Amino acid sequence: MKWEYKIVKIETTGSYSGGTVDEKEMLKTIHYWAKHDWELISALPLTQGSAFKGFGSTSNILLFFKRQKN
């Protein structure tokens, strides 16, 4: 069985204290790709700043999808 993969970036809004995700928009994105046979397999928050300095905010979320190749 062979798979193909897709990465979709979700932008966040926010400031120094952390990013905010529009949950409705994220679910809309997930459902859109699910209709096209893509399965969400993982999500990864990306941060800005430095954890060593005690700050950082989520700037984007990457959604990882897969589907079986035809």
C-alpha cells in the first residue's frame, strides 16, 4: 500500500502571550480535506521566540494528512 501526504498550514492570531486559533476555520479545513479522502494524522504547533528566554507564541499550526495512492 502506498500513501501520499499533504501538509496544510493554519495561521494563528495573537501576540506575545500566545497565538489563537479560529477553531471553526480549522475544522472547516479538516472537513474539506476529509471530503477528498485525506485523513488527518497529526498536528504540530510552530512557535516564535525562544523557550530558553521564557517566552514564545504559537505562530502557525501544521496539519498533516495522508491518503492511499490510487
